[in-house]
Amino acid sequence: MKVISWNVNGLRACLGKGFLEFLGEQRPDFLAIQESKMQPEQAEIALPEGYEVYWHSAERKGYSGVAVFTPHRPLSVTRGPGGHMEDHEGRLLTLEYENFYLVCCYTPNSQAELARIGFRVEWEDAVRAYLLELDVKKPVIYCGDLNVARTPIDLKNPKANEGSAGYSQPERDKMEELLDAGFLDSFRTLYPDREGAYSWWSYRFNARKNNAGWRIDYVILSRRLGEKLRAAEILSDVMGSDHCPVSAEIDIAL
């Protein structure tokens, strides 16, 4: 089973930059997107045969939003982290299947000078509690733009960015708290020491051309799925957004 996660930074714009061609070529079991920045009725999307889309859009138009493209109809769909926190910004979407939950997330950015770090920490705690509740029932595949570079090798210039949004200690601590609770980072599980592997680049200073990026997009798995993990990739040659897709292949039945 193949899962791809991609922050498209505006789906309507990405549709004009090869999004559907990418979906048709890859034909993943799940393509989870973040920053859709749209309501479902704002664009007609000519999906590949068999695919459906499940949406969780922000109440504020043109902002945030997540969606999952899949040919597999879920048993249930949940928007937001259950009863732990309201989600008016369209940040969390869960599809339930017989053998697992797929959770797509767009984690809040802490913003300049960590202006939103309080909300970010509250969000992290609510989502971790929610994921742990799911994990008791069946394994979890948790993917998305999680807006944090875990370690110094997950960004090009760690010293210069120490304490900034996406690389502050509270954010990194919350990621490790999640992993310590029973989850694993699929890419680092297979490539613990690989450097220069990034999924986001600023549009400024030729950052992508110079590979001055950050790895802030993840496929996180319940730890017991570790033995079923077959591949994890960062598809850095795929254009269309300031992020690139990340993927994992897991040997699990639908």
C-alpha cells in the first residue's frame, strides 16, 4: 500500500502545475494533501477513474484545509481531533479502514517570533491524545505537513534557525513526545543519517535550486507497523508547490 503526502500550497494553483498528472502517474492508495485553500465546490476536478476526494476545508475561505484522494472507500470519516479540540481551520482528517486509520494533518505554523506557539502546543497535545486513542483500536498512519524539523540534519542551516518557527525547542520536544508515545518517523527509520533530504524550500534566495531546505513533511506510523514498512521517499523532483511530496509503502491489507 502506497501513501503520499503533499502540501500543495493551494490546490487550485497546483491543478495548473501537474497535480492531476502526478496523481494519475503515481496512482497511490492515498494522496493526502495539505493547504488545499479551497472549498470543494470551488473547482471541478477531473479525477482518475475510481478516485474520490474526502475534504476538511477551513471555515475561512482560501486558508489551510486538508483532503485525501483515494480509490478506497472508508468505513468512517472524522474531521478534527475528536473531542479534544475544535478544528475550524481544516487541519485534521481521519479515514477509518478495517486494518488501520489514515490521518492527514496540517499542523499550525508557530509564526514569526513564535507568536502562535501557545496554540501550536495545545494542538500538538490534542492530536497526540487523539492518535493514542485511535492506536488502541488499530494502527495509525499519520501524515502531513507537521511544520517541524526534528533534528539538525533535517534542515540546511540549523544554527541560524535555532529557536525559529519550525525549529524551536517546544516544537521539537512535542514531535519527540509523539514518537516516544509509540510512533515512528518512516523516513528516518530507513535512513537515520541521510543528510540533504528536505521537503520544503523557501521561494526566496534560490533555496530549492541550492537545496537549502527543511524536512517538515512526514509519514508517521504506529510503531507496530515498523516491520511492515517497505519504503519511504522524498520526491524532491516533483514541482508544483514550495513543498514536495513524501511517501511510504506499507505492507498492510486494505
